[in-house]
Amino acid sequence: MARARNIKPGFFLNDELAECDPLARLLFAGLWCIADREGRLEDRPKRIKAEVLPYDDCDVDQLLEQLAKHGFIIRYEVDGNQYIQVTNFSKHQNPHVKEAASIIPPPPTQETAPEKHHTSTMQEPEQNNSFPADSLKLIPSSSESLKLESGADDASENEAIGIKAIEFAEKAWGRPIAPLDCENITQWCHDFSLRGSPEPDEIVIEALRRSSEQGVRKMSYVSSILKDWLDSGVFRVSQIQELDEQFEKAKSRDRPRKKKIDPGKYDGVYL
């Protein structure tokens, strides 16, 4: 099952990834969506093509080899089964807390990895982040990159994004939230966070609260509210109230006014 994942501008600027064919780069992003919470999936090129590149005439096995050659994935074998590990996936992605645990075994050490999938670029990452997948910075933005360079660990902050909103949704809607809705809520929180909002959860919670008050407990309704706010440049809850006030003023201006009647206009008229 495909899952919502994150992508940042650094993806498009990575010079090591640029050595791969354009479809290989697209495939790399697609692998994140079909990999489990540990970044692992079965190495089945035909199935991967059907899920990620169904409309393209290409050799997915060859594209996977390109990604392995440049160190973005590891292709390995355990007990006769072929698997793929997206390099540093858990470091750069933030799977939802309710996502199922991985049932795929981790890759063996490089020394025992099968010759077929061995790649000389899979050295341990150095302190200067020269490793290709590290330099890709799948998730960190420019400000977060500075934190990484300074040695700051923001993993706990990333994990917290979306949790409060999901907990609020479960209370407000009075039922467990479906996994897909949980992913959507988390993604909206990340979207507002990426736009610079210091309170992404609070904004999403406000949208959930309004949907609950209207008796519409559907994620599509919540998403329509959040899209309007995102397009309007909302970064704080206080700005939502300002939008409401502007909307009410616009409504009052558009409301037709009653014509004033001259009280003496009909004097002398007898029925």
C-alpha cells in the first residue's frame, strides 16, 4: 500500500542523484511511498514498475541498479528472498506512529552482502555528510540543515508533528481515525510547518474543530478548509480569525440594502 512521504527542495539539487536517469530519480521518490516504515520493500521490479511507473516504457531493474550504484538504495538477499533498503530512510522520513512495523529483515553487513547487489559506494557516512543519501537531505529544509550541521537533533520535534491533531480528531469525531486519514492529517501539519508555521498542529486542530461543529466528520471537508488557509498564507491561528472577519465584512457589503421610503410619498393617496 502506498503511503504519504515527504520531499524537500534538496531532492532536486543533489548532484549525485543527477547522475541517474530522470526516470530513476522519479523511481527513487516512488520507492519511499511503497517502502515500509523502515524504508524496506521486496525487490520485485515488475511489481515496483506497476506501482510507481505504470505508464512508462522502461526497465525498472536497470533503474534500480543505477540507484544502487550511486548509493541511494541497497539491494540484498536474505534466505533466498530479494529486498531493497532505502538508504538512511529512517533518518530522513517520519512515518506515522500507527504505521505497521516492518516484516522485512534488515540488510546484512556489507561484507556478507551478495555479490550481485554489492556496490562500492555504500561506505559508512562520514561526519561531513559526504554520503550521497545524506547530502540529498530528503526532509530537512535550509534552516533544518543548519541544525544538522551544528549537531542539533530535531527527530523528537518531527515525531511530534501531527500527533496532537490526530488525538484531537479522535476525541472530536468520537471514533478511531482511519490510517489514511491519519496520514493526511500528519501531511497537512507538515505542509504548514514547511511553509514556516510555528503552530501547524493548532491550525489543523482548528479545521477539525470547525468540521466537528458543522457535523461533517470527513477528511475531505477538513482538507478543503486547510487548502483555503494555506492558499491564503495562514501561518498562525490568529490569522484565521482575521480571515473570518474579512469574510463577514465582504458578506455585509454584498448584502442588498433595503430602499428607504419617503414617509410623505403616498400622502393624499386613498384606498
